[in-house]
Amino acid sequence: MSLPSVLSAVLLHLPAESSESSTSTSFSGHLPKVTSSSTGKTYYAKLGSPREAEQYAGEAASLNVFASISPGLAPNVLAHGIDPASGKPYMVSDYLDLRGRLDDSAAKELAKRLALEVHAHGSENGMYGFNVATFCGATRFENTWRERWDECFSGMIRSLLERINDTELSSMGEKVVTRVIPYLLGDRLQVQPSFLHGDLWSGNVGVLPNGSAVIYDPSSYFGHNEADLAIARIFGGFPSTFFSTYHSYRPKSEPVEEYDQRVELYELFHYLNHTLLFGSGYAGQSKAIMRRLIKFVDEAGV
């Protein structure tokens, strides 16, 4: 079934105020836009391959949590499922008319909403992980429920190392998993599970015509709130006011003096993921972070 055919069927099942039996489909770049021919209302829609079914389900589950805890910060999912004829997953959501990147005003608003709305939402079971699989890019998270944050994050790191064919990375990574993570993220860290976006880089953030910031393409799970800021630092696009504003509402976790090391540890996850997705160009940065973290715990006498 083609994208227009799927969406013609899906739009019939949307709420009455937005449901139209006659639709026309147009495309803007890589963003498929489906527009109601009678009302002119526009939706964002995408159709995946059968192997992406789990990925679509994870994104929809993530966005549904955002809709309940921080309305308007992320697009609402209007419909999602599997086309029975082709086995292809589809998702229809609000269409976001994005007009630019973060300026200071939008960055401050986003930081405040993340701190007070998104990261204030804890898991019902008090554990770390998520109830469905989510994906960072094409990489499936190891997000099985865990009682401890250090065990959850160790599982995430180890799952990447097992898929990267690099002997040196594996050797150093074992030290990170067995020594660095227990030290930095273990009992001394004051942490509670917070709902996270999971892939909060500048490419997943936009600004609406009214100046409000929005986020999309989540790969959510419940974890340490500081982990959500990691990839935002790696690729830029976030003014410094974003980080200072965020921590004015949600202070750095204790022990504060190890904040910089935790930042690097959380960045390591994304560097390893990029090594897996895009090749060895990111392996050197991963190894450099590992060396610094291993040296840190060596000097701490761990």
C-alpha cells in the first residue's frame, strides 16, 4: 500500500473535527504533508518498512507520554499502526510549521519546560528503562526495566560495545562498565528516574512561528535527567543560556563536583552509537573519553 492509500484510510478514523474522506498529498523536502482537501488542515505522516515496526511503536509511545505531561512541546500522535496488507508501520501526527533554530528566548523556554515538566515526570514503578523498545537513530536501546540507574546505563553501554567490532574499544569499555559507571552513577549519585527525550540534539528541536520551541523524534526512557543534555552539547545548536536556565530550575545532581565526568560519560553513549551507525570516525572520540574517565577513577583510587 502506498503512503497516500494508507493515509486515506487512516484519516477516516481521526476525530470527527479533523476527519476527511477526501485528501490530497504533497511533499515538502523529506516531510510528507497530508492535507485535508476540504478543511486545509495539514498532518505529518510517514510510512516505514516492516522491519521498522518496533521503531515506530517506540516513537509513538514516547510522543504519547509527552502529550500527557507537557502538552504542545512535542507533536501529538493522531494515528499509528501497521498496514495489514503490507506489514508497513505508519504514523500520523501534528504537522509542525518550523521556522528556525533556537534563539535565547526559545532556548530558555525549552530548558524550563524540560526541567519542570518533562524531567519532573517519574516512572510509575520507580525504575529505570521503558515499557517498549525505543531507538536512537537506527539503534535499538537496551532499555529493559532496572531498579538501579548504574545498571540501566551499563546495559546501554554494553549493548553498543557488543555490536562494535573494535578490540580496543571493547577492552576499555569493559573498564568503563565495571569501574567508571559504578563509581560515578552508583550509590553516591543522588538520582531519581526522569522521563527523557533520549536524542535531544539540535536536529530534533525546532521553533514555531510564535517563537515557541518544540521537540520531536524522541527515543524515550526513564533515566537520570542529566543524560538528556549530553548530545545537546556534542553537536551544538543550543546556546549556553539553555544549560544555565535548565540548571537554575533543576540543579546539578550531587556530587556536583563530578558533574563534568558524568557529562562525558553520558556523551560517550552517543559517540559509541555514532561509531556503530557511521563507522570508525567516532571511535577515536569514544576512546579519548574512555581514557579520561578511566584515569579519573584511577586517581580516585577506585
